[in-house]
Amino acid sequence: MSTQKTKLKNKSSQLPLAPILRLMKEATGMLVSEKAALLMRDLLEETIERLAESAADIAKIANKKTITDEMLKVAKKNRERGR
């Protein structure tokens, strides 16, 4: 077991906590602590940022100014492959 603790970010979030709590409860059928929901929100925001940045790189290579769903799909595949 790791002794490292994941720290919750002290930044303002654009994602509301209530839907995250609800989705986690619906997915698991379990109660979800506020700390767990806060951590999930941080993880979701990090994932969104990484995928958006990867998709933006793809858009730049294609000389486009708009990120498309296809670019996000490619970015996700690239992330899964470790690129």
C-alpha cells in the first residue's frame, strides 16, 4: 500500500459536484463521500485537460482551428497506447 496521499486541488472548478456524486452513486449503488467526489472531479478535470490538449495538437497538425469529435477519439486512442 502506498503512503502517498493524493491532495485535493484548491482551485475553483467548473464541474459541479452534485452530478458527479449522483453518477458515482448510480454506477456503484454505494454511498459516496464528499472527499471521494472532490477527488473524482479533479481526476475528471485532469483527463479533460489532457485529452483537449492532445486533440488541439492534432488540430494544429491538420491546420484546423476547431477540435472535432474525431480528433478527440484519436487523442483518446493515442493516450491509451501511451503516446
